[in-house]
Amino acid sequence: MASVRLRNLNKIYPDGFHAVKDVNVDIADGEFVVLVGPSGCGKSTTLRMIAGLEEPSSGDLLIGDRRVNDLEPGERDIAMVFQNYALYPHMTVRQNMEFGLKMRRTPKAEITARVNEAAEMLSITHLLDRRPKEMSGGQRQRVALGRAIVRYPAAFLFDEPLSNLDAKLRVQMRTEIAGLHQRLRATMVYVTHDQVEAMTLGDRLVLMRDGVVQQIAPPLEVYHKPANRFVATFIGSPAMNLFEGAIHNGAFRLKDIASSPVPVGSELADGTAVLGVRPEDLVLGAPDHQNFVTGVVQVVELLGHEALLHVKIGSQLVVVRSAALNSAEPGATVALAVREGRVHVFAGDEVGRRLN
Amino acid sequence: MTSDTPQREPFLLTLGRHALLLAFVAISLWPVLDVLAISLRPGNRLRTTEFELFPRDATLASYRALFTEQPFLRWLGNSLLVSTAVTVTGVALASISGYAFSRFKFVGRQTMMVSILTTQMFPATMLLLPLYLMIAKLGLVNTFVGLVLFYVATALPFCVWQMKGFYDTIPHSLEEAARIDGCSPWNAFTKVVLPLAAPGLVITALFSFMSAWSEYLIAAQVLQDRELFTLPLGLKSFQSSMSTQWGLYAAASLLVSIPVVILFMLLSRYLVSGLTLGSVKE
Amino acid sequence: MPLQNSLPKLALALIALVTLGCARRDSGQQVVTLWHQMRPEDRAVLESRVEAFEAEHPGVDVRPLYKETEELRSGLESAVLVGHGPDLVYGPSDPLGVYQAIGALRDLSPYFEAAEQEAFDPVALIRLPAHKDPTKSQLVFVGDRFGNHLALIYNRKFVPKPPETTVELLEIAKQNTVDEDGDGRFERYGLAWNYTEPFFLVPFLTGHGGWLFKEPRPEGAAEVPTLDTPEIIAGLRYVASLKKAQVLPRSADYEAAAALFLAGKAAMLIDGDWSWQKYLSEPGLDAAIAVLPMVSETGKPLAPMVAPKGYSMSVAVSDARAPLVAEVVKFLTNEETQRAFLKQSILPSRLALRSDPAVVDDPTMQVSLAQVERGRLMPTATEQRAVWDAMRPHYQALMAGEMTPEAAAAAMQRDAVSKIATLTSRVEPDATAGLVKLLGGVLLAGLVYVNRRTLVDFARDWRRNRFAYILVLPALAVIFLTVIFPLAYNVLLSFSNMSLQNFRDWQIVGLHNYVSLLTGGESSRFWNVFGKTLLWTVINVSLHVAIGVLLAITLNGPVRGKSLYRILLIIPWAVPAYITALTWRGMFDDQFGAVNHLLASWGIGTINWLTQEGPAFAACIIANVWLGFPFMMMIALGGLQGIPKELYEAAAIDRVSRWNQFWHITLPMLKPVLLPAITLGAVWTFNNLNVVWLVSNGGEPSDKTHILVSYVYKAVFNLYQYGYGAALSMVIFAMLLTFSVLFLGRTKATEAVA
């Protein structure tokens, strides 16, 4: 086990595309870090640089205390699980799992022991003599995990390992990976575009966009204190509602629409800003409340244990999460209040840095 | 692959498959049976005016003469040696260079790929004179090395492209996995990618073999000694303007095709092995 | 896969074996190479005489080797250009003019004293003006026999007494042309011969008083053809009248005519001395030979061409070796050798042997001798080949009833004049010569400049992609080292005036060849053939791919016995194409071919496949499709293995029809594997000389079945226009290059999958 450190890592392709910009991440020994972001954000490239499959244009990569920039992938003591499993089709499951150890000239007896142990752990012992084409997708992904486990690597790298599985299997495998991490206590770097995976698996998340790291923090902190507008909307489902407006005297007012001021803290300077409120932090107004704004319900989505209300305010649609299933009918006019202390204030510029 | 898919085959479709295959088998064999008839005919008759599969006066004399009066076995040996050498060299060179063309974006890649094709675009008959001049100057007359070199050079462009095409169908993640498993780039290629390109290797091997096995023009320039003749040269020696020994020619032609068929039988297992199936899911 | 691991070892072992396999027997022996054109039947005699010579001359190794006409000439050309080639060539006398024109022959007279020469029939010794000094004459050829003369072979069952005049010939032929079952198709014909070659026409021309060239040859000038004289027209008219009287089969090439006679379906046959034994010894056939009849109107005999066959010494022989090589010639033309050949019914050139009992007592030899005495000596002039070329298509058209004798004669004469003019013309450097040289220099410099930038990139790229460069290097080296010289030589030649007239002293003359190719008198023909070639390529490749993919998909499904099917379907690819192409020609035979037989039995009606332009072209395509589909099938089979099954499963769940599965899954997934095969398949098909040449017998009917390469081959090699031919192949090259670049660019085939 070892830490993984990325120092000022850059990747510029020969065609000039700057895929990864100055990335700095410190991953502690045994930590589970998830790189998350929309497709094309550079998360996979970053992972592949760690693996040694891409050469960094500049910056340093450290695994443990070794600078690994110039090491072959095989010398970096890492294991990787691919989105498409990348099992060797011409080998049986056992051979697939043995391959990496054989390449490292591990003693035969140890290889067998490790393979059996990993197979046990993943309940794939009965599959050991099969070939990849004779297995289902879930089984293949288990084998791919097993192939990584037997190596006892310093770090595990996962490149969207679950995205080829159907929804049910995905949940199952997710828990399995989480369990694996708890059991192995290994350093894991996991790339996904799925925020649920990111939130549930990661000790810390690294949010990326256009090659730039937006925020590095534990999942709850990312959720509750998103560093900027992008992070705020990327994490959380349904996405956070954003209102454009301005701060005046420590209170936020909507632009162009009549609304009550929302106190955001007196330390914030006056000026344009964006107010972020998660759907669960917008509550349907009550007479005794200081209501923020009113709107017309357009659609009600009933999810069983809760309802999502799509409410039109001016020309904007906002989503309200309500525990009460019969709180409003489409067409009804509702007043919305903001849960106290649950507002996110972002700068009004392009980036939208968090202000509060 | 539809072999064991959930799609059930209607009876009519099965029937259609067999009908189609049988029709083409008939078309394939028909002229060859004619060659067989020529080889069995006494005298040197290419044509007859009768329709008969087996001549009434059929004789194996031509076959007998091939082995007793003609150095057929010697030619066979020479051809096997040359063709095997061409196959091994051709497959080795094509499999490695095709891999580079498929996987790496290096400077001049496209130019190189197109320019190796250009060597196939000159009508071969036009190049005979300079070819002979070169063979004579380099002292390659009557050497198998020279012959093998030329054959490899003529077979390579197709083989390189074919291998590149096959590698293109193999996902990159397999080599990446192998690299992470501790393989050098070379090992990742030979241990993981190459076995998966088996159908390509089979086609390349068969093609290289055939291009040497049946080649006449270059061989006639290089080999000037009957002892060193390859089969096509031997066959050609039964020919003569207006007085070809058709019986011998046809018999030898059929015998010449047997090793090709055997080779194909041996290799076709790999041609249809379907190894890449299920390895990855894109 | 243990195979991969043992590959390097296997390769090493093979290389060792190959190197050993060609270690020459280096015994300090003097080797004399002899390239000959003897019939297979005669080769054994030659070998035994060579052994006898070697027994008398220890330390000398004479190596006889059969070579075709073109190969023999290219060997001599090489002897001239680089001093490497055969020491001796043996063959008929007619190409001597060409050999002498390029300076390929050595004078044999120092080794044959006058007394020795007198023992030979004088026409068997051929002297030609020296290459360097035309006022001197050289002995360039010593004949050991006479041959190539045609005579009449008749089936005694039908023809008790051979005809003595052409009137009788027609009469007997008519009596023997019978339709026994009255179905409108004759079971037996009166007379047959190969009427695709004008060589077989010559007796009819000479019998009517005609000759190919004006006599005597004009001093210091080229031969003048006389193909439109009244005598020639009379000869053509007689031949046409035979055809019109329906005593000849509708179509007949050499093999077809022979087959008819052997099967008793032709009462009489005109064929050469090389073939007589075949007919005389055929069991169940009572054949006999007779001299060709007299022409009733002129009283002249139908006189065939006669040529001595013999030995010439090439300039590859050094002065030091010349006596030894001449010794071989002497031995192989001496009385004992010629006597050995008598058993083969070969007419000796030594006068003493003419009274040998083997000659006197053999009726065949007597007929042969009589026919030779009536015959006309085959000219050795270089113009002869141009005249054959000029005659062939119009003769074929005449026999197909598409031309009148007068029109055919006029066309023959016109073409002969123009071909001889081409043959004898000397091209001098023109204004573009300097331009070409300059442009060549500029181009080279430009290439270096462009590559300089690439080199810089390359150096930068080396570190990153060293592995890739190392992988491609060996293959590139092998490919380019072997082709660079022939290609460069060809490029140079295409701007040169290399021809029969300027064989050794050729020079860069500029764009002349290109200009005459694209705008000259033959250019419309060129574009016509080009169009046909495109059609040929497109149809062939489409059918190869379509059939190949269809069969591969069918074979890939759940079929019982698929491995057997697979092997049977690969057979057309495995059998040498030379014989199967000729078999296809036989199958397309108008009257006795299997194709027409089938068509007739299905009630479709028959087609004159080989004597009409469209059907002949179709026949070539059918044969070539047959030859080519197995290879495509094999590639498609291989390609199908790379397609994941899941794709079809998903498609089946989505209820995608089979057709759409094929169109949207199979085909796109096959693309990377099929593309190189299609591209190169198109290139190969475009340049596929053999099939067209063999099936159409060199462009029949009337040179209408040509694709560019066969056209080049015929146009160039028959008139020895090396420069022109090189230019044509450059044009073909440019066309194919353009096609490939466009096609590959379109299909993104060169892209690496990223």
C-alpha cells in the first residue's frame, strides 16, 4: 500500500489539446479517492497517467516515495480494472488472474494460493476454468477485480468499471467494491461520471472539469459546501436550483422577479450573485413562514416516498423535493421558502466561486 | 457469430444455406473436375468434344510419369522450402509492422502505409527486365535467398495491411491490461495481442504461402537450374508453344494444390476460432 | 500459444536451410547455359546428347533449360545490358533479326570452317549484317533441323485419298461435313485448323501468289508489307469461301481444332510438324499426312512457312569461353546428334542425312521433306512480328464473317504499315527532354526539402515512438530495397527512347512517350481499353466481395459439415490458375463447351462466347470471379470472428431484422479487415494479365478483349517499345495510386484506431 501524489500534472496531446491542467492531488495510503466529472473532463487521462498508459507532459507522479514518471506501467506496482474488463480472451479465468504474477516471476505455489484466495473472496472459484466468453458481464467484472486483487498492488485504479453493467448489477458491484476497500484497506483511485458511485464509494472526491480540478473534498463536504457553481450542479440529483440575483446588505434578491430577501450573511459584499438551493432545502410555504418567492406547479413526480415538484418561477423551472405526496396539484400556485442556513452563494461571474 | 445465438433458425433458412453452399461447391469443383479429366486422359489432350467426367480410356500414366520420369518430388521439396521460408518471414514481418501501423501514431505512418501499397501498382510484366538486371548484378541467380527476398517483398504489402486491419479490431485495453500486469510493450504484443489476431495470421500465412507456391515470373528469372526449380517452374516446363504435355500439366496442377488444401485444413481451425469473442464489450 | 514462442527458432532454422539449400556445386566446372525451345518430346534426346558431350569434355557442365519466347529474349537483353544471360539460345530462326538488332549475338563463323558449313543445307545457316558494322556479315545461327511447316493430316476412315487441288479439298470437305441427326449442328466437319493465328493463313496466301513483304526488300530501308494485293485478297477470299461453305467449325483455336480431329469430328486438319506424331500415334485413329494441295486457279502449291531451328551464341559469352561454347554448338548439330533426332521424325539440316534410310523409308519424313521444299522460308526480319500483329485481328474478323476479304486485306495493310513505322522510328530528344531532366532534378530537390522537414519531425518523434519505428523498419526495408531499382529504372525508361532501334544507346527524350500515349493515334483506343479495364475491375471486385461475404456469412451460421464446405470452396484458389483458366476457355467453347451445353439443356439457347466481343469479355469475368471469390471468402471468414456475439444478441432483442443486422453490424465490423483486401484486390484485378490473356487467348476476338495490361503487353512487347511501355505502366501506376489514395482516404483505412 502506498500513497499516490500528483504534482502539477499536465497532459497536452500532440494536436495541442490540453487535457489535464496542473493537477495536484495527494492520495493518502489506504484512501479511496474518486475522480469524477463529465466526460472529457480529463479524469480518465489523469488515471491513465497514474497507470503509466499515458505520458505526462509535465509534472510529477509519486507512488509511495518513488517518482514513477519514467517507470513502465508494470513497474509501478498498480493494478487497474477497465470499463470493458479487458480480460484476455484466450486465457481461462485462472490464467487471466495468474498472468500478472507470472510476469513478475512469483513462485508457483504463491500464485495458486493468491488466486484461490481472491477467487474465494469474489465467489468465482467455480468459474476458474472458464474462458471470458463463457461468462456474464457481472462475472467478467468480478474476474477483472480478481485479476487486480491477486497482485497485492500499491494502488488499485478503476476506470469506470461499472458503466457496462445493468442498473441492478451496478448497485451490487458497487457495494462489493466498497466492501473490498474496507477489507483490503488499499489505496484506490476510481474514475466515474456517476455521482452516486462517487458519493457512495469515495473517502474523498476530486471533481474535474475541462482538465482542471474544481474541488477536492469528502463527499458530504462536496455536497454541502460545493466550491463553485459547477460542482454544485454536478453533484446532487435532482440538481441544485440556481437563482440569479444580487446581494444587498447581506441579503439576496432575485433579479427581475418579486421576491423576499434571503439573508446570506452580512460579511458578503454587495453585487451580483447566484443563489443555490438544493431541492430538499426549498420548502412549500406556510403562512407563518417568511416566503422567498411564489410560482406555479407545472409537473408533480411521485416517487413513492417523496414527490418532486417542478415549479415555474418567472421563466425558470425549479425543483422542490417534498416529503408530502399530496402537497400540491399541477397548476396550483405555491409559495416557496428557503431552509435556513442551507443556501449556497456563488459569485455572479463565469466561474461562480462559492462566496459563503 | 450466429452459431449459438438465441435467434432460432427457421427450417427454410437452413435449407437455403445448404442450397447456396452446394451450388457454389458445384461451381467450384466443376472446372477442377475438368482438370482431373485432362490428367487422366491418355495423350496430350487439353480439350475433348465429349462430355464425360472420367475419360473412358482413363489412365494414371501422367501421375506415374510425374514421379518416375520427372523430378517432381525434388521440385516439391524446393517449393516447400521456399514457400515455408516466405511464410515464416512474411508472417513475422507483417505481424510486427502491422501492429505498429495499427497502434502508434508516428510521423510518416500514413505515407509509409500508402507507399508500401504503391509497390503493388506496377504491372509486373513491365518490371521483368530491370528485375532480371538486378538479380544478375547482385549475383542472386540460382539462390533461394534471393527468391525468398523477392517473394516476401511482394507478399508483404497485403500482409501488413491485413494484419493492421485485424489489430484494429482488437481493443487497446487488452494491451494496457497486459502492460499493467507487468508486460513490456513487446510482451504485451506477443502474449496478448498476437494470439488474438490468429485469423489474421492465418490469412497472412496462407497468402504468403500461396504467393510463393504459385509464383512463376520471378522464379523464372532467379532460378536457372532445373535442380533448383520450384513447382510452378516445373509445371511450366511441361509447356511448349502448341505442344504442351497437358496430361502431366494437369496431373501436376492437381498435386500442387493438395498441400495448399492441407495447409488450409490445418489452419482454418484458427481462422474461425473466434477468440476475441466476449473479451470486451465496447 | 507455443507456436509464437518457437517462431524465432523456426525462422532461424529455415534461414539456415535456405542458405544451405542454394549452396552451388562449386566444382570449378565450366558451365555453359543453353536456353532452348524444344518440344517436351525432344528434350530427352537433347539431354542425352548433352550428357554425351559432357562425357567427352570432362569439366564442362552444359545446362539446357526450356524457356518461352519472351523469357529467351529477356535473357538476351540482359546479356546485352549487363553481360549476364544464356550462353546459347536454341529456337526457330524468325526472331534472329530482333536479336541481331539489339546486338545480342556473337559471330559463329570463326568456329565453322567453310568445308564444315557445306555439309549443311545452306538455308540452315543464317548470316546477318553485323550489328556494329552493317557492311560485314556474321554467321549468327546454325540450324540443326527444319520445322514449323504445316501439312495436311487426314482421317483415312473418311478421306481415302488426300486432295491434290483446292477444288478437291473443298469437294472432300463438303462430303465430310455431315449433320447426321439433322439438328442443325454438324457432327463432323470437312476441315479444321487453328484460325486464330495468321501463321495458319500463310499457305492460302502463297498458293494464290501472295507474300507478306515486297520482294526484293528495298535497299537500306524497312520491309514493305504487301497485304492488300489482289493475290492476298484471292487467298482471303478462298478461306472465306471455305467458311461460307460451312465445311469449317464455327470457331476453332489450336486446341479445339486438334480435339475435333482426334475425336474423328474433323475429316482433315492443317497442323504443323511438331504435332504430327500425336495424330499418327493416336489409338483408334487412322491418320495420315499429305502435302498441302495445289491451288486450282494458279497451279501454285499452298506453301507454308518453313523455318530452320538452331543455335545462336549470345554476347554473354566472353572471347575466352567462345571456343568452348562453339564446341557445344558443333556437337549438338553434328551428324550423330541429328541422327538421334531422326527417331522423332525431325528433318535434319545436314544434307548427308537426307539420304539416311530413316528419312528415305519413312513416309512421314518424305511428306515433310516435300512440304519443306514447297515451303517459303520464314523471314527473320524484325518487321515480321509487326505484320503478324497487324494480320491477326482482321483475320479473326474475316473468319467470324465480320469483314469482307477486301476490307480485311486493306485493314491488315494499313495496320502493318503503321506498326512497321512505329517499329523503325527513331525518337530523338525534343525540347521537353531538358525540361524533364530539369524537373527531375527539381523534383528530387523538392523531395529532399519536404523530407527534411519530415526528418526533423521524425527525429523528434523517435524518442516517443521508437518501438513503432523498430517494428516497421524490417518490413519497409525488405519491400523497398527490392523494388526501388526496378521502379526507378522504369521511371527513367518512360522518358526514354529505348526501343529496338535504340536498345543499348537509349537516352532521355522527354515527354514523347506520354504525349503519344495520351494524344497520339492510338489514344482513343487507349481510353476505350481504360474504360473496359474499369468495368472489369469494378465488376470483378464487387462480385468477389459479394460472393465471398455471402459465403462466409452462410458458413458462419449453424450448418452441418461446414468444415468440409469450407475446404471445397477454397479449391478454385488452390489449383494453379494457369490450367483452370484454360479449362474455362474450353468450357466456353461455342460448340463443345460445358457452359453452352448446360444453357442448351435448360432451354436458354447457346452463346458464341469466345468469338463475340461482349460474351468474350463476360467469359473472362466469369473465370476471374471463380478464381477470386475463395480468397475474399477466407478473409471475410476471418473478419467475422472479431465481431462480438453480444451485438447480435442485443440486435435480436431489439427485433432488428437479419438484413439490418448484416447492414448495421456485420458490414461495419468487417470493414477494417475487408478494406485492405478490397483495395489491393482492385489493384491486382486491374493488373491481372493472366486470366484475360488465357481465357481470351491474347485478346480474341480481334484484339477486342483487352484490359490495360494485356493491351500494354501486346502493344509494347510485340513492337519492342520499351520506353512507351514504361510510360504506359507509369500511367497505370498513377491511376491506381490516385484510386487508392482516394479510396483509402474516403474509408479512413490508414487511421490508427485511437
